[in-house]
Amino acid sequence: MRFAFTEEQQELRAMARSFLAEHSTGEHIRQVMTTDLGYDDKVWQRIGAELGWPAIIVPEEYGGLGLSYVELVGLLECMGEALLCSPFFSSVCLGGNALLHGGTVAQKQQYLPQLAQGQLRVALAITEANGLWNSQGIETTATRAGDEFVLSGSKRYVLDGHCADLLVVAARAEGTKGHEGVSLFLVEPGSEGLDVQPLPTMDQTRRLAQIELQEVRVPASSLMGKEGEGIDALHKTLDLASIALAAEQVGGAQRSLDLAVEYAKGREQFGRPIAGFQAIKHKCADMMVAVECARSAAYYAGCVAAEDSDEIPIAASLAKATASEAFFRCAADNIQIHGGVGFTWEYDPHLYFKRAKSTEAFLGDPSYHRERIAKHIL
């Protein structure tokens, strides 16, 4: 099978690269990642109102563009190249997917049009102090109290939780474990008993938060789907988010390779560019192989997601494991090729290295995903 983007998809990517080349430069990234918000709100508003990126996978009936995961993968690769600081991934790939696959019709009608216009930031709160990215790690409880549910627990590593307009919280019925009794709830950030605290992160281009739920009461209408039957929607959301993250990692890996080659061509030692040294050429060649393998896995997973195939769990884990390793290797080798300046503030390689490390662990590291593949195929 020969994969190739259509003319329309190529145009989307070209427009994205043109916009990001102007609004997500190294200088711009350094400026916005140190702000309280962590991104430029004006740029985010333009992304929603003018470019329509948040609407890509939202169905037309809810005000979206109704495009497929192939378009999303192609766009995220461009975002990864530019290390875009924005709540796009958390709102579209995590919270948005949770609404699409776990929300009721009423919830979709209420929130998806706002999401499509870039007017709603949604964060997914699943992981807890144990660091597990599956249902085994959910310890937050949901207890029914009349027409309400009472949520109690603590969530960690919530992407963009500090600025979210809406939270999707995974909780379980008391006395249950594993896949049993898991439900998803929509929670307003200002709810009584809810405390959101930003977490210090190595990767300043992405913000994480800790969320404490101390007997937070939410109406029964906030329940997504049926009580105790949210595990399938949660798994689908995490698989699709893993594919999206893999595509972003491919973009970061490619940019790391490009930076390394560009620097090697201009840096001279012993009267000639270091790009002519065999050790440098071999390192760059190995980086290119890693990037192309990861790109193939991410593109394949995007096609599988677009077809809503039963292969999504395996394709997602394959893409995430491959892309995580490729990105980290390329980011690390890029710093090695740059030498001592590679980790200085003025140069970009350290930004990609930190993003590579943070995304390697986010949604599960390569070992976790290889184990998932093994369990699926046995």
C-alpha cells in the first residue's frame, strides 16, 4: 500500500507550516512558555476562529469540519515540528475525543460546537499518584447521592488542567477495580471542593496540573454515558490520543534531524564542515531511519483510526512506542552534534530534547506500549 496525502491535505499542511513559521519560532516559544498561561492566547484565538483546526475531527452536525484522523495526524506532525505551545492537544485529542466517544447527545450538542470554534478548552484527568495510564490506576471514587455524584480523589499530570474551561474526570464506584465501575464525568473548574495546582515541569512548553477533588458534587447530567460503563470510551480516547501524540513526536524528530544536519553543514573543524565526517554522517543516517520508521507507524495508525478499525489499540501502541524512541534518540543526537552549545538557552535543541522526554512518558512509555501489544496479539 502506498500512502500519500491528497492535494487538499498537503495544502492544509502547507498552510499550517506557514502559520507556525511566523507564530511558533524559537524566540516566540521562549517568551510564551514562561507566562502564567503557557501559550499565546491571541494565537490560540486565531487558530480557532481563522484556521479552524479544533474543528477538524468534530462532526459537521456539531459545527465541525467532519474530517478524518488522517488530516489530524498530518496537522499534528507540523505542530510537533514547531513545538507549538497551545491547548490544542489537550482540548482536541484528549478532552475532545472523550466527548466524541463517551459523551451523551446533549453533552455533544452543548460542548462540541464551542470546542470546534476554539472557545472551549477541555482537559482529561485520569492519571493519579501511581502514574498508571490505564483503568488499573484509577482510585478516585464516584458515589451517587440522590440526583448528584460525589467525586473524591487526586489527579496528577493533567495536561493544561490549569487553564481548562471543562474537565473530564475518570472515577470509579467504591469497591470496584480494574475495568469495572469506571465512569467519566464533566466537571466545571470552579466547582466547590475542586482545587487545581500547576505542577513544575521539565518541559516548559507543556503545562501539567494536579487536581484535588474533595467531595466535589456534580449533577447526574454530568455523567458521560451510562454509570460504570465508561471504560470503552476511556480506552478509545487514550488510543486515539496516543496516535495523535505519535504524529506530533514524528514532527519533533524530523525537526531535530533537520537542525542537526543544518548545524553540521555550517560548523567547521580542521578546515571542513563536520557534516563530512563519517561519524556525523552515520549518526544523521541513523536518525533519518528512526524518523522514517516512526512516520510510517504514525501514518498507518492514522489510517486505522480514520477507518475506526479494530486494530486501533495495536496500531496506537506501535506508533507511540516507535515515535517516542525515535524522537528521544533524534533529540539527544541533535544535542551531541551541536556539542556544548546544544543545551544552551539560546539554541533550540534543548527545547526538543525536553519535549521528547516529556512525551516519551506521557500516555505511557515504550515499555508500557510494547507490553500492550504483546497482550493483544497473544
